[in-house]
Amino acid sequence: MAGITLEKGKKIYESGQPMTALHLITAGKVQVEYPGGTYTLNKGDVAGVCEICSEVHFLSYTALEDTSILTYPINNLEALAHLLKKHPDVARLFLLSLFRQINTLQSQCSISEMNCSNLYHVLTEDYERYTMLCSRYRIAPRSLADLDESNAYLNDEAPDFWLNGYYTGLAHLYAADSYKSLVQESSVSMGMLRKGSLDFRKTHLSLDEQFRYTQQISEFYFNSSGNDLFDFYTALYYKMTPGSEDADEVITVIDRMIQQFEHATGLDEQQFGNRIHAFRSSITNSSATAATDKEETIDASVLSELTGSLNVILEFAKAEPEFTASFRQHISIYRDLEDRSSLEEDVAKLRRSLTTEFYTLYTRVFQQTLEQPSVPMPVWMFLYFGHVDEELTGLSNAATLYSIAQSMSDTSSSGVYTFYDWLMAIYTGKKEPSRNEFDQDYSDHLHKQKAAGNITEAEMRNLESDSMSKVSFELENMFPQVNKITFGRVTTFCPIFSSDNVLKDLMDSYVTVTKVCKAIEQIRQIDYSAFYRESLDMEHIDTMGKEPIHLEYLPDVILMPNAGIRGAMWQEIEGKRRNSPSRMIFSIFHLEDLMTTFIRLTGEFRWELCKRVQGARWNDVSERSLTSEYFDYVQFYRKNHDLTPEAKEKIRASLQRAKNSFKEMFVRDYIIWILFEGTGSPRMNKVARRILFTHCPFPADICETMMQNPLYSDILNRHRIVTAQKLHHLNLLATKFKNSRIPIPETLENECLYVQGKPVN
């Protein structure tokens, strides 16, 4: 071990150099560089500890100021194990630094993942907007090279989302006074260093994938050839009348492009700067200033109504004085924090306290809306979005929330519910509460309580019809879990709306009925049978008998009061009724691409519904079903003679990325099925394609288009034969009704259309 002092700006290691030592920082700061970003190591951190399982450094280290380090030569892992056994305190320093660096990198990875998920969606929207404006002004649109070859970000190398909480917990254990007993076990310390190093490497690979994807997308906006979206839009602007509505829209898009990519790695900075300067010099200062410095003003009456939101909400709730005082104090401390996402124990404890109090307050406020005739706007904002304090929310964000809440209406008729409207649907008996974590519905829960002696028979019967008890069941079981899941960043979760969590324009991320309907319709255009269930025609049971028909049940979409990055397929059916809508849950401000998330949840829904229908035989290939065939395909792919060696290797890698989860692997294949196979861009092997086509067939118009593609010829021919057999059976049934002078039920006609891939909308 040797002490070294490094001057500011000194490169300690470059990526690719051999891994020969670990460096404990005793004074100063070191900047760590990874693909697309940097983070800082401070006193007590260890440079290189995250790379011990690698022969070379994959990070770069630079001294940000004059820095002192202690060097620990590491020729191999055995030498490191010996060091840890001899110096337990050193093991603690190494581990604490490792945990800090992993959590830092994973937090960056979550943000980067969300940004990547939006990039493709924004790119296609920008090009569609360009072609639309060209059409409006009768200008021939230019073609964006290789756009058809680009893909949505599929996140193949994503680290496990739970690792952040895992390493935060370990950091707390090793920071506590009881750490000495932990570090005495040198083999445990070594195992944690190895695992941590591997998890860090996986997170780094994910960031590298995201970085390369970002570079790929940035080429469509700015590239050396000049044939890019920036040139498309600037050329279009020159042909418009300055100051017109469309010209202002084009300027807004151009400014967003510049702002988004001015710091992008890989662009020629000089060329980028020259192009920006040339454009800005060519337009008048007034129009440029109007476009870039445009600010929204908040109406004085709105500002007056938003001021003191916390007081309004607490007064409306009529909560106990002790609760009110505690909540005010915690909000005040939380508001004054410099870093509300800090992983420090005192901040994490504050978030936990606020979370518990928030759910208590939400229950009280909901009860009061049933009793009080007039509900103030800050209370509605609390119920819809989790807004508590205008300073925490940010005034501009609060004004946006106010505007949305003011125009909010019950959209349950479209199957889209705010969480408040969902609770009201349960309260009025239109919907039943969700199943709890033990897969018990409300009725099962009451019977279990009675069996345990917690309630009497009479109390159980009263509770079965008690609307508020049903709502409380939902608030206690479903709300806390799903609110955290949809938020996405579980280690820093706090249900209170904060400007820190607004990582995307609120109006762009606001999940509306229109956006939901559009996403569902786009899925149905490729997988038309996604939400159909096999059933019996109970209305015409006398004539149809046990002839199966297919009925469509579109999902209920519930919007949680937060700004989050994940969706959840919460239930595939309602209670025990198979012929009922599924429940898909999103944040009301969904920060990722809504369409991609909807496709993922639909894939999960198909898998879970098939398991529900098949029961214990869900993986029994003797009974053909989606899950049994896919299970058999993945389990025995090595022995499948229909697969090439390259296809088998891809399956092995895919299964590894899916953490050996057959369901997760199917969901990934389903996303590819919708995004690529359904649009005429084959990506799957023939076995997986056959299974998906059998159970998630394309509609008739897509089948007709793909008839010329030899990859689909066999499965399409087989599909035609099966379809003809089913139609023949249905036509015989219709003929029987005609001969017996029985009116042909509309459901039979609809079933004929369904079999042909032409379902009735």
C-alpha cells in the first residue's frame, strides 16, 4: 500500500487499461466517466472497486482537484481475498464505496432508460409532423434515410429494478455500528464484492446500450451529410410566413432539437455550432426571442386559489390535530431538502413517514368528498395527482395540474379511470375491489377473517354490502403497492407530487382517454383477438346451445396519482369472472412511451389469462395453448431440429436476459411481434413465429399483405385451412337455423367475422 498525490486534471486510468490496483481516496475528488455521463468519487471512495471482476478498466478516472490516494495492488482476486481477511476495516470501506457507486449508476440508468424509451416515439412524431406540414403547404417532403431501419428501444440489457433497494439496504447495514461482525467473514465480503462488480458491469452495459441508441437517434436530427431533420425543418421554416401559427410550431420544434442535442456526444461540435449560428442569424431577433423565451403567465385568480394548498387540504380532511401537526412538519422538512431523492437514512425515513401519512390523508379526504357538497380545487388536485403543496409541485406545474383538474370528468364509460373515479366506481357498486397480495378478492378476505374468528357471521354479512369497507380494502391493499410500482423508482418513492419527479412535459405525459384508445386500437389492428374471450351465448342459449363464441372485453385502465415510468398488469380478470375486463394501471403522468408500455402489458395479459383459463395444465403441451406451446418451445429449444444453431444461441441469450423467466421472454417476443412482425419486418425464428401466429393471429388485411412473403407462406396456408373448417361449421349452423326458420343470432354473424379476422368494432 502506497500513498500518492495526484494533481488536478491527472488521468488515473483510461477505459481499456489493465486492472492492476484499487485506489482509496483520502482527500480530493475524482471524476468517473461512463458511456453518456459522469459521477464523482469523494473522500472514502475506492476507484476500481466496481471493476474487480474485469481484467481491464471499463471506466475512466480523472482527478477533479489535487487528490491523495492510497494504492492497493491487486494482481488477482485471491490477493484481494487475502487483503480483506487481513484488514476487515478495509473490506468495509471497499463495500460501502461499491454500494454507493452501484446505486449512483443505477439511478442514472433509470433516467437514461426513460429518455431512450421516449426517443423513438418523438422521432417518428417529428417526421410525421414534418410530412403533414409539407402536405399542408404543398411541398414535396424529403425522405429521412434509414428511418425504416430504426427501432423502438427494447431495453435488452436492463438491470433488475430491485437491486437499488438491495444495495441501499446493504449500505445501511455496513454503515451501522454492527458492521464489525459482518466484515469478519471475509468470504462474505469477497462474495459481495464479486456480485456487486458483476451487477455494476451489467448496469454499465445497459448504459452503454442506451448511449449507443441515443447516438443512433441523434444521427436522424444532426449528421455530417446535412440530410437530417434539422435541415428539413429549417428549410420548411424559410418557406413559411414568419409569425404564422405553423411557423411558430416549427420554431418550437427546432429549438427543442437544438436544446436536446447540443451536448450530445459524437456530434461534430464545430459543424453543429456553425449550423445553429447560421439558422439563428437568418431569422429576425424578435421571432427567435418570442419562440425561445416564451413564458406562460399564471392567472392571478388561479395563483390565489393554489396558495396554501396544504392548509386547504388538511382543513377539508378534518384530521386530528396531532396528525395535522405531524404532516405539516414533515412536509416543511421535505420541502427544504436539497436532494429529496437522497438515499441517506434520515431522508429515507422522512419519505417513509410521509408515505404512511399520505395514504391516511387520502382515505380521510375521500370520505369527506362523500359528505361535503363543495370540494376545493387543491383537494381535487390532491386526489387526482397527489398534489399537496404548491412550492413542492412548482408553480408552473401546479397551474398545469389546475387546468387539467378543472376540465377533468368521469371517463369510466370509456374504461379509463382516475384513481378517485375508480374508488367511486367501487363505492357505487359498479366495480369490485382488486384482489390482495394473497390473491384473495373481497369476499374471500371476509370469509378468511370470519374463519380466523376476527369477525362474526353477522359482521361479515354487513361488510359484504358495506361500500366504504370495500373502498378501504382497495386503499389498504392495492393503492400503496401499485402507486409505488407505477412510480418506478422504488428506493426514492414518495407519493407526494414534487417537481423533482417531473422529467417530461406534463401535458405530453398526461394519459388521456384519447391516448389510451389510440394505443388499444393500434394493438388491435395487429393482434385483433387480444382482448377476446371464448364464451357461451347466454342470450340465445336455447338456440346456440354450447356453441362457443368470442366476446371482447377491453381492459379497465386505472391512472394512479403520480408521475411515473412503469405500467402494471394488475389483474387479468375481475374477481373470479373470466368474462370481465382486465385491470391495467399507469401513472396519470406516464413518462415513458405509452404505446410500448401498453404492448408490454398486453403481452403479460395474454400470458396470465391463458394460465387462468388452463389452470394446472397451463404448461401441459398435450393440451394446446399459448402458454403450453411456448413453455415447450423454450424448455426444449436445444433439441428442436427446426431451429438453426444461430437461432438456438439467440434463444439462450434471450432467456438469460429474461432472467430465465418464460413469461418475460414471451412478453419480449410479443413486443417484437407487434412492433416488427406485424408491420412486415420479420425478426423472430420460425418456431416462435408459428406459436405467436397460432394464438395471436394477424387480421385478414395483414394476412393478405403478407401472402407474398415466403416466411409466412406455411403458417398462412395452415391458417387458411383452419379458418375454412371453422367457417364451414358456422355456415352449417346458420343453414340449420334458416331451415328451421329460426332467426340467425347476431352473435353468430359476429363469430363468422371474428374467425375471418374481421372482428366487429
